Amino acid sequence: MAFGAVLKEHRKTAGLSQEELAFRAGMHSTAISLYERGLRQPTLHTVFTLAQVLELRPSALVADMEGLKPALL
């Protein structure tokens, strides 16, 4: 759940739809939806790809997840 919440927040901040993020990352929009709903966990490669599209450092996504994790447990 933490990754999905962070991904959704950054995607919206970037002004991207799930479809646009998926297109830019070379993924299917269903994958983005599954990540955001916490039904699928990304691989490390996927985290790096999504971070690049969102113009973030992968470590920023991880740090944001760490900040949310206690609230989601």
C-alpha cells in the first residue's frame, strides 16, 4: 500500500493520468492501477523507471514510502 500511495501522490503532482504515466514508462495502464491500489508490488527496475518518468530520484520514492509505512500498518 505504501508504494501505491506514494506513486499516486507523485503522479498527480506531476499532472499525469495513469494512462500517461504508463505510456511514458512503457507499461500498461492496468499495471499503474494495480500498483496504486496495492495489488501488485513493483520490481526494483520498475521503481527506477517510474522515478525517471516522474523526474525523481528512486531514493525519494523509497524515503516517501518509509514515511508512510507506520501509518499504513
